[in-house]
Amino acid sequence: SVIIVNYNNKNYIRRCINSIKAQKYKSVETIFVDDQSKDKSLKVIKTFNNIKIIKTRPKTKYGSFNQINAYYEGFLETKGDVIFFLDSDDFFSKNKINKIMDLYIKNKKINILFDLPIFLLGKKKIKKNFKQKNFILSSWPRFSPQSCISLRRNYASQIFKISKIKKYPNIWFDFRIAVYSFLIYKKLDIIKNYLTYYRITKNSASSKFKTFNKDWWIRRNEAHDY
């Protein structure tokens, strides 16, 4: 099951949905959760067939909480054994689900996987080298963003239970997932394949967190508390 969460991304929805429809792995359920968009997102998504559309309940003033709630409402509607997260301004490479599912099938001990992002900055496509931190010297692991995360259904239930606390508004869902997984398994299963296109825009949530600015320090303090 692929859960797509959307808020005012009408210009990116078609690329996102088409990337799911183009997958080599054909047994895919798509749940589209609209977080009360004010643009024409719903008009765009309704042009597609075989997609379950959900509208979220009233929003909080914090985007991080809204995102977690939206993914949870989508999760409640899923039937798949493996859950993929996808923000609506991002999209998958055409062989992503096939590759990820193959790993889950071959290794029953894997509960969560992170693939690597191809950053989209305007017309540029950037693949950054990934090297995990030394855990002895670091408070938390390095991890991939939300749209690069997939997990088994039973494990997803645990993740939502621990992540849905309404504290630390600057701590987004991907951080909560990564830290919880690291503490439970003492590692993160990050495959060295670039399978997700991750869009960076001026309006993205991470854009205000410039290294060492005030917002950066506030978020870092919340991260330690979390």
C-alpha cells in the first residue's frame, strides 16, 4: 500500500501518481490523503481511477502534527502487508516498489527500509553520497526523508503509537520513525539505491532551518528532548 499525503501540491500530483502507476510491481494499493488543501488538488486527483481519496479532519496549527495525522488516517484504510509513505510533491523511480518488496520477501526479519533520495532542486537532480554517522559520537542516526521510508504493517502500528504524541512541533514524522527504529534495532536498514525523487522548494518545511540559525537551534533542542 502507498499512502500519499497532500497539501496544496496540485502542480506535482500528476507526476506523483503516474510514478505509482508506472511501477513494475503491479499489486499496489494507493491511498491519497488530502490535508484540507485550498488549491485545486482534489480536482486533479479525481481525474485518476482506482485511488481511494480521504479528506483529513480539522487541522492543528502545526504542519508536523498534521502530517502524522494524515498518514495515520491513510494507514487505517490500507490493506497491504508493506506500507510505503510518499509526500505528494515527490515521486518514485519505476522499479522502486519491485526492489523494496523483493528485499522484504527475502528477509522476514526486516521491518523497515530506507532508500536514498534523488534531490530535485529546480531542474537539477542531485545524488548525495550517504555515509552513516559514528553512533558513538552522535545523538541520532543519519536517515532518509519521509518519501524514502517503507515498513511492514505490524511495525507501522507501533510507529504510529509512539509518534502520535502532540509534543515537539518541529520534529517531523521521518525523524520520529528513524530515532524509534534506531533505538529498538540499534541500526537502520538503509539500502544504497536511489529510488525516490525528493523535491526541494522554497516553501518546504525544512527550508527555514538554516544551519545554526534560531529555528535550527529550537528544532535541535526539541530533537534532544524527543
